[in-house]
Amino acid sequence: MAVSTVYTVQSLNFSTPSKPFSQKHILFFSTTKKATLTRSYKQISCSAEDKTVVIGLAADSGCGKSTFMRRLTSVFGGAAEPPRGGNPDSNTLISDTTTVICLDDYHSLDRTGRKEKGVTALDPKANDFDLMYEQVKALKDGTAVDKPIYNHVSGLLDPPELIKPPKILVIEGLHPMYDERVRDLLDFSIYLDISNEVKFAWKIQRDMAERGHSLESIKASIEARKPDFDAYIDPQKQYADAVIEVLPTQLIPDDNEGKVLRVRLIMKEGVKFFNPVYLFDEGSTISWIPCGRKLTCSYPGIKSSYGPDTYYGQEVSVLEMDGQFDRLDELIYVESHLSNLSTKFYGEVTQQMLKHSDFPGSNNGTGLFQTIVGLKIRDLYEQIVASRTAATLEAAKA
Ligand SMILES: Nc1ncnc2c1ncn2[C@@H]1O[C@H](COP(=O)(O)OP(=O)(O)OP(=O)(O)O)[C@@H](O)[C@H]1O
Ligand SMILES: O=C(CO)[C@H](O)[C@H](O)COP(=O)(O)O
């Protein structure tokens, strides 16, 4: 029988928190040979207003999740870094406000295990949803957890790292909306829907140009993942509150380069604390070519549209941007025609885009819509905190 021993967290060597704990936090170690951590934790007491807001970001590998996360954390200010003093191959990024955890850390089978069983990482059988649910719920309830680490360098499962409840927890990866229990914990969810043609072009850019993979191996890897992607990853988009859909342009006939993109921001109606962005007039159907005196466009130009639609049987608003911007500073012209942006000052979207002009997608709708969704998440967070504060005050009065 395993005997449990109590240690204070300050004595641990992994994932040393960047700041000392303000609350007493105790971990229970199991004294088995492997010295793995059992899953018992003491609750860190926090007020209702401080409870963690949980955001889910789903996409296939290589579809821009990390880039989106960099844009999102930048909206909150401060740099996002891996846990200080922890595993150098940690997938976690922590900033003052946000903690981003990668759901690859809940792979239950390592690279060899998947190979032996003949399953991909996209297959639910290769992932531990019970633990994912248990830990996301614990964090949401104000309890720190020892989250496993999937090491992408070695392909092994490394010893766990300590994750404290942040203000905003982002769970990003293949399956944030797959398991109903985890899905129900999300305060807001996003799906990055990258069409096969564009995914292929991005994979070639990264894996061929930057990582030296051959064209054949990239094709083979995409083909091998496709059945599981279609079965387990893609269906999650029906649950997302916002979907960023990336398609080949319609401005160049038969374009197969995948450089000019048509991007659609699909925003669910009726989501608490989320008011969809609109162009010119809320609820109308608009088609707009902004190129001209105030927006420089070279071939093939830019076409934007907006209007109501349905998506998986639900009412949505869709904002679309096809083409690319020549001059980012002129984006202020487009920004000034959009409403419900949740900016804190005039031009904040343009400022964010200029700040990260070196990120992929900064000259088109991918960067623009990721930035807008980042601002909407900040607004959602602030509204949730404000409503909790109001509820606490009401309760105190009663
Ligand atoms: N908006 C974009 N426009 C053009 N290329 C992009 C865009 N977003 C991502 N890419 C390309 O895709 C690659 C992967 O992007 P990123 O690292 O953000 O994706 P990811 O989903 O986090 O990937 P992974 O899960 O494999 O770590 C980038 O190196 C870049 O080549
Ligand atoms: O789909 C993925 C999500 O990032 C990866 O392929 C999965 O996590 C397995 O990683 P690796 O290929 O490093 O073993």
C-alpha cells in the first residue's frame, strides 16, 4: 500500500513558481518507487471574483495556435514565459494574467506507445480525458495541480509541473471541446478552422522550409492524420463560440499558392458576455471593398463582407476579409468601420497589429481576427469579474 507523505511545495525542484506562494499549498506525494505525484491537493482559497476564467482554443497541429496565443497574451500586457526553473521542454506559458496549457500534456500514450498501438495523438484513446477534466476543474475551483508534461523533443511523458490557478486559463490543443465535461468548464471557446489547402501550404512553409522535411513526408503525415482529424478534431467546431475559418482566396481564380487568404470570423449569437463585432450596421448584410483613397491595395485587392448566417443550426454573425493589406498603419481605416470591437481606445486593433507585424498572418484577416478575438476575450473576462463583484456586493447587502 502506498503511504502518503506531506511536503510543502517550496521544497520541490520542478516548476518553481515565478512568485512565492501567498497561500499555503500542500502536495501529497505517493511514496511508490516511481515517486509519481498522487492527485490530492489543498484548495487555495480565493474570492468568487478571482475564480479562474477558462478559455478553450482548438485546432490541428500547425494551424496557428501558438501565434494566436502570442497575440492574446499581448492584449493583456506582459510577457508569457515557461514556468521559471522548470522543465525546459514545458509546453506551458505563464504571464501575469494568463496561463496557457497545451493539451498535448494529457497524452496518455507516449510516441512509442502510440506507435505500438497504431493510434495517432488525435485519437481519444491516446489521451487522458478524466485527468484533463479533473485538473481543469480543480484550477477553475482555485486548486493548484501537478499537470503532466508531454515532451515533444523526446516523445516521452515527463514528470509533472505545478500549475497554480491563474486569472485566465487557456487550454489549447487538439481536444479542448471533445469531452463534454471539459467543454462545460469553458467560459469561451475558439476553433481555428484551417482548410486543407491552406494547412498544406503552411506545413510546407514550416516543415519543409524551416525543418527540412520532404514534400512526400509532409503529404504522408497530413494523409495519415486526416481520418482521425475528421472524426475527432473537426467536429469540435460546432461547439465553438467563435470560429476563425481560413480558406483560399476567391480573388484569384484557381489560386493554389495559399498565400492570399479568405478569412471568416464566425461569431455565435447569444453567448453571455460576448457581443459579436459588426461592419457598418449590426444585422445587415454588407459587402465592402475598402481599397481606394484611404487603403492602399495591390493585386488582388481586398474584399470584406458581413452578415447574419447559420452555423451548425445556430445563429451567427460572419465577418469576412479576403485579400491582404499593403500598409498596416492604414488598417485604422478598416478598424474605424468596425463596431463592438471591445477596444479600450481608438486604434487599439491597429496598434496591436503593428506591434506584432512580424507574426505570421499580420497582413491579412488571420492576424486581424485573432487580434479582435483577443480583445473580445479581455472584455469577456472583465465582464465576468464585474458581474461576480456585483453579485458578491448584492449578497453582502441581503
Ligand atoms: N496566419 C498565418 N499565416 C501564414 N502562416 C501561418 C499563419 N499562422 C501560422 N502559420 C504557419 O504555421 C506554422 C505553425 O504556426 P503555429 O506554431 O502558430 O501553430 P501551432 O498550431 O501552434 O502548431 P503546433 O501545434 O504544431 O505547435 C507557422 O510557423 C507558420 O509557418
Ligand atoms: O498533433 C499533435 C499536437 O501538437 C502532435 O502531433 C502530438 O502532440 C504528438 O507530438 P509528437 O509528434 O511530437 O510526438
